[in-house]
Amino acid sequence: MKIKKNDMVVCCAGKDKGKKGKVLSVLPAKNRAIVEGVNLIKRHTRKTREDRQGGIVQKEAPINLSKMMLFCAKCNKPARVGFSFLKDGTKVRVCKKCSEVIG
Ligand SMILES: [Zn+2]
């Protein structure tokens, strides 16, 4: 899994192309993730005792991981990701362009 919770990712397809956001959660079984501010859907809520107004709220819908790219802070753009190993054997993700460790 290349994308994990709290990663910064960039949407590279669809209506939110180019939008950047933080991964709020990953749904591995569905190969999707929920990303802050990306793929917003409007949801109509009913009036409840807690929310007397009801109305429309915006909410992030899960988006396919294939539409997401990890963001490299050093390159300041979406990164192609490779894997590398630290001296202690820990597997890490690196930006293929600048070799910076991501996440
Ligand atoms: Zn980079």
C-alpha cells in the first residue's frame, strides 16, 4: 500500500484534479481513501434534535487510490514513488525524482 493515513496526496484525475489534501482514512478493501477537501459530495441532512437546521453538508467521498499521487514536499509536486530500505531494514517510500523519503 503506497498511500497511508495522514499522507499528503494530490488528486491526478477527475473533477478535483490538482487538488491537494491529507488522507483522513484508507479503505484497503475498496482500494479507496478519504482525502480532506477532495471529492466532496453534498449530503442533505434531516432535521434532528441535535441539528435543528438540517440542510446540506459537504462531505468527502472515498476516492480511488489510482487517482491519487503522493505529494513530495521537496519537489513541491506529485511524486512517483519507489521503495527503499533504511540501514535498519525499515522499508520506506521515496520520491523517485529526488530520492527524498516520504512520510
Ligand atoms: Zn521529490
